[in-house]
Amino acid sequence: MWVIERAAARWSIRLAKRGMAHRGSGRLGSELLELAGTLDWMNITGPPLKGLVREFSLTADDLILVHDDLDLDLGRLRIKQAGGHGGHNGIKSVIDTIGTPQFVRVKIGIGRPAPRQDSADYVLQGFTREEIEVLNPCLDRAVDAVECLIHRGTAVAMNQFNVREPENGNDEQ
């Protein structure tokens, strides 16, 4: 939801509660957009998304789904075209409900839980102040990535955003 809120603020789109989502319509240049962030559990994102797909006569190719990812380090961003759910119940819900995995994902790394910590408990806990400091630049980059996806397409966005960020300002990779 944080990325949706940042995108809405950047693009001057007003979000309001409609059904089971915070939603808002607007434009990004010549492109019409509908931003939506679920108000329910991520694990059951599919049904409300299917309603939006129907309402706006969309296909899976029109979707850009932003979500957390345990398999990426905290604050790491990755764009992916299609694929499986990778154990992510929210993505599984979307695939099962809309009937295809053929949609773009913008993944935001939240890192792995500590040994012996349940993954479900880990994803539901809040972030520490230090973690939020790591996430904030990633959230802004996620909005940049969505904008690039909309204007320049998946291949360009993947080439631009699926790179490791230099640590501590060091450009070595």
C-alpha cells in the first residue's frame, strides 16, 4: 500500500475507500490509471483484483502488481514478467482468480525471517525504524519503476531497475 500511496501523491491521484480497496483514478501523461491497494489480507487479493479487471475491461497484460518478497534482501527491488507464485499466497490468489500468471510484478524485498521464526508472523510484524530507513528509498524507486513500466515497457524497466544498487555510494559492482 505504501507504493500506491506514494504513486498517488506523486501523480496527484486521490485515493478513497471503494469496496475492499483504496482506489483512485487519474492520468500519468496520456495513460489512464487506476491505482488500487487492498484493504484486506494480501493472501486474498485475487477476488477484489478480478472485480477491477472486469470493471475496467482489463487483461492480465494491463496489470502491474506491487508486492513484498521474502527472497529479496530488505530494500531490494526487482521487476518480473509472469512466473509462478514462489510460495507467496497473495500472488497465488491472484493467479488462481484471474486464471493466468501473465502479469508484471514489482517486488520489494523484505528479507528473510530469523531462524525458527515463522514466515507468516514475520510478514505481519511491523518494520523497525532502521528497516524503514532502508525501505524508504526502495519505495520511491518502486514508484519510478511503475512509471517506467507504464511509459517505456517491461524490458526497459527490467534493464533499468533489476540491478544491484551500489552500497555506500560506491559504484563498484
